[in-house]
Amino acid sequence: MRHSDDREHVVQSVTSAPTSGSDDQGHRVKRYLLTMGIRVLCGALALFTDGWVRWTFVALAVILPYVAVVMANAVGPRFGDDVAPVDHVPPAALPEARAEDEDRTIHGRIIDG
């Protein structure tokens, strides 16, 4: 049955939607915690090493908090790509339902796979 006000509607693709704010925040928190975990590891390793290796670990332990905060504050884009229409069959191109198709029974055989 068709309505008189049926028009060709543009169907939008869900895959072109941007990442949600909560998902983006979750990724940033995980990245922050990973970076700070590496910082703690560098601090611990600086206690058990000597020479230039110790100073490398100390430098990383000092620099990594800045890097972690900058990465945690880097918010992803709030707008996705341009929303693209999905190919679809407009209602006018659909065949009319016949009276014998009203029961919508599918006939066939079951084949073991």
C-alpha cells in the first residue's frame, strides 16, 4: 500500500558517523594511562641502571607526563566524513504485491550443508 505523500528519501550511511564523545574519551584515557605506566617503568629502571641508560630513563620519566597530557587533551574530530547516501530502490520502483503473495510463505527445501 502506498501513501500519497511517499517521496524518494535519501538513506544515510551509519558508517560515516563520527566516533562518539564517550568512545573518544575512553581511548584518550587508555592512552594517558599507558603513557603514565611507561613513565613509572622508566623511573623504576632509572634506579637500577648506570651511565647514559639511567639518564635516558630519567629524561623519559620527566618528559612523558607532558606528552601524556598533550595526547589526552587531543580531542578527535567531532564531525565525520560527509554523510553519503546509500543506494536503495525507491518505493516507486518496487513491484506491486499480488493477491497470491499475501500469505508471504516461502516454499523450498532444506539442504544439509
